[in-house]
Amino acid sequence: MYRISTPETPEQLDAYFSFRWQVLREPFNFPPGSEKDEYESVAEHRMLLSPKGDIVAVGRVHLNVQEEAQIRHIAVSAEHRKKGLGSLILSALEEEAKRQGATRAVTNSLDTSVAFFAAAGYKIEDSPEALGKQKRQHMVKKLDMQSIVRLHPKWCSELQKTWYETIPISEQMGIVLHQYSGKTLEARASLNKNINLHGTMFAGSIYSLATLTGWGMIFLQLKERGLTGDIVLGDANIHYHKPVTAEPRAICNIETLSGKFNYVERKKKCRLELQVNIQDGDKAVAEFHGVYWVLPLKD
């Protein structure tokens, strides 16, 4: 599974900066070392690791003033683009900015990245500024719950309503659809409503959160394709590694979804598999593998 990590050891930081240089600076013939600036020591750094432990994306955030965070140096390796990984890094940086008390995020985006940031809710605030030979756009986003990326908000609202109406316990657990980018679905739950005598989240609650997140991804993918059907869980297993002690998060990436939706188009039963990663904040704590069936609706 992909997981967000913070580089801390000298070896991790060297790998982090090397990756940043290779993706962002080397193509423009800048020498090694040019990827760093005077804010590195006061910034928060994040990297996304592949299932093999390789760095596939990075990013950085630091505070300009107490209420404003600067997002910089988001980079995704060429072979891992168009999978929603840039959005995962950006989301992690924004969460860190909010944790530090920032109420808005800013970035100076290259023209080639404007569409990416615009899709995440950033807006151009002024005219392009020159930075060497590269022109950049100053973009701003308000950091509040309303600014979370929710592609197709009507579908997201319908999914949330379906969870609560068909599985009432999901509302009691505080399960909410946090964000949907088209490629990544994240749901969250309230720790206080699912806490055991050890002060951690019930294993059954983690399983339920993962199951609903996988179900929700298929629900939204059917919507994307203009298809309908009854979604049922056929089989599943979950591996727990660490307890959830603070912020329960369930994340499903479209790249983990396998199966052929054309069976649904032909009014046949469709088997789909996917993976949901459970995180406690930015820490990976469990993986859920589910097999779902989409059953044709009866006429």
C-alpha cells in the first residue's frame, strides 16, 4: 500500500531531497542542492512511499505567518502520475497546516500545475510573477471544512445519506465522507464514539469504517460510469499493525480497484476487488482487502 511518511533520519532526508531534485530541478538543468532553500529547517516535509518502500511523491509546507501556510515542492515520479498521489501529498500538507493553526494555504504554481491546484480548491489571486525563466501563478485556498476536495458533491451527499439511512450505526460511529477526488476516497470516524477501555479504536469499528469506504468507492465509480446496481460485500480480510489512538482515516485509491464494470452494463453480476488503507493521522495502521459484488437491479 502507499503510505505518507515524514523523513526524519539523515538517510531519509537525503533520499527525500534527491527525489525532489530529480523531479523538479534536474529537468531544468539546475545543479544538486538547488532544490533546497532557507526554509527547510522550519518546514514540515512529507513523502509518499510505494508498497516497496520507494519514494513516489514528496511535498513541503511552512508557515509564512501564523494564519498562512506556504505549499511548495510537490513532486510525483513520472511513472506514478495520474493516480491521485499528488492529491494525497497535498491533503497531508494541508492537514499539517491546519494542525499548526493556519486558516489559508498559498502556493506559487507553475502554469503546468495550475489545473492541479485549481481542482483542489485553489484560486489565482493575482497576475503571474516571474521566477527566473518560469512564470508562476499565486494561488490561495481557504483552509476549512468547506474547502475539502469533493468532486461531484451531489453524489458525495447521496453516498453519505445512503450510509446513514441504510446503516444507522454509521452515523452513531461518526463516519463521514471526508473527501473525494475522483481517484481517491477518504472517510473518517470519530475516535471518541468508537473508543475501547484501552483508549484506542475498537477493531470492529475499524473494520466497519474500511468496509463502508470500499463500498463507497464502488458506489461513486458506478456513478462516474452512469451505472446502477446493488453493492454487497462478498469477502474481506483486514490486517492490523498498530492501534488507532487519535485520528481514524480510511483511504481508498482507484488504482487498487480491479474488475470489469462492463458486466454491470450487460446486466450481469460483477466482481470487484479493492484495498482500503487505515491510517491514524499520517501513520499507516491497517490494510483492508475486500471483494464486492455488484448485482443487477431487478426490473
